[in-house]
Amino acid sequence: MLTVLKLQQRIIRIIMDATTRDSCREYFEKLNILPLQSRYIFSLVLFVINNKNQFAANSEIQGTNTRKKSNVHQPYLF
């Protein structure tokens, strides 16, 4: 069974008339297409940026003045 990334690469190779041994990295750049993993990460970053009010900053959780005080607080999952 093909993974979505492999299928995406296969389609890119068909569009660009490339062989199966060619790297798809340059073709993704030429077509301005993000690979699936990058699209997922990008969507997560956009979600956090657009919904900042739903997340707490480290400075709100701990009282210590650290260099990462403005970062989003990541709760521990057990």
C-alpha cells in the first residue's frame, strides 16, 4: 500500500516527466508545492498563531523570568 507521501511524489514525477530515481525535492520547489509533512506542520503553526488566546505563555505558568517566557506552554501529557 502506498503512503500519501509516496503517492504525492509519484504524481510529481508524472507531472515533471521524471524517472523514479530522481529526487522530488527540486520539483516540489519548482511547482511551489509543500510535501505532505510540511503542509501538516504549516497548518499546525497557523492554528496556533490564529488561536493564541487558547494557549498560555510560559510566563503565565511559571514565575521565573527565563529566556523562553514568551513561548507557548506545552503541558505534560502522561
